[in-house]
Amino acid sequence: MKHDHIPAKQRGLTLWGLLMGGALLAFAALTLMKLFPLYNESFKVHAAMKAVAGMPEIGQKGVQEIQGIDHAQLRRLRCGHDYRQ
């Protein structure tokens, strides 16, 4: 039996290609998992500061009173969890 049609080169994913792709995917996932909490916390602080800055008569309050309001805003943004306990 003679083989008239033999493909010139096989195509497909090799084991090394699969391992490299998996390593790249794992690196990207690890990087995202490490950076997400930083950006999330930054967003919460920014949102709390905007809420405090938008309050009426905030310019007439003292520093400690503003800090207390800011801490209350942060606790609300964290869904009621106070992590300092």
C-alpha cells in the first residue's frame, strides 16, 4: 500500500507550548490577584473622600470631626465590616 498523500508537517500544540501557555496564564492571574486589592482600596478611599467633600458645611468642621466622618464613610463602603477590630 502506497501513501500518496502524506502531510508535509503536522500541526498542533506541543507539550512545551501547553506548559508555556499555562505558565503565562498563571503569571497573569497571580499578577491580577495581587494588584486588585490595591486598586479596590484606592477606589474606596477616593469614593469616601468625595462623599465627605460633597457634604454641606464641611468647611466649618474640625479636623477630628472630618476624620470621624471619613472613617464612617469607609466603614460603609466596606459593607459594614470594620477591619480594625
